[in-house]
Amino acid sequence: MILVNTDYITGKELEMLGLVRGSTIRSKNVVKDITQSLKTIVGGELKAYNDMMNEARALATKRMVEDAEKLGADAIVNIRYASAAVMQGAAEVIAYGTAVKFK
């Protein structure tokens, strides 16, 4: 499966199959929330939250690819990501794009 954030793939003629998406809502445990809250006092990278968001993007991407595979897609173009806080310490990440088949 080819994944790109452009609306084309050089050298390929594309047939649009439709919108595909994948999402997840992730949170860290209470202990990590406390340690990350303390980290905000001294500043610096919040590694546990960074890791959480990387894991969430990877899972959302995997689910988007699975959605595209159900349509028989060869690739997903114009991929985008969005995130939103759903509660303190928890975030939703969604990956979406257009599933395409090569002509």
C-alpha cells in the first residue's frame, strides 16, 4: 500500500475509490499523567505524551489502511491527520485520505 500526502502519484493514473479513515482515542495512565504534569513545572519535552501521540498516529494509520484494503485500493492519496482532546490526558487522532486504484 502506497501512502502519500499529495493528490497524485507520479507516473500512475488513479481511479478514486472513496474516503477512508482510521481513528483511535488514547490516554496514559494516572502515574504518567502525574509525572508529565510535574514536568510542565520545569519545562521540556513531555516524552510520555509524545510517545502516546506517535502510537495513536500509527494505529490510526493502520486502521485507515485496513479500510482502504477492504475497497481493494492500491494506495491512499492526500493523507491528513487531525487530533482533538476528548478529556484531560486523552486525545483522539484520526487519519484520513482518498483510497485509489491504479488504472
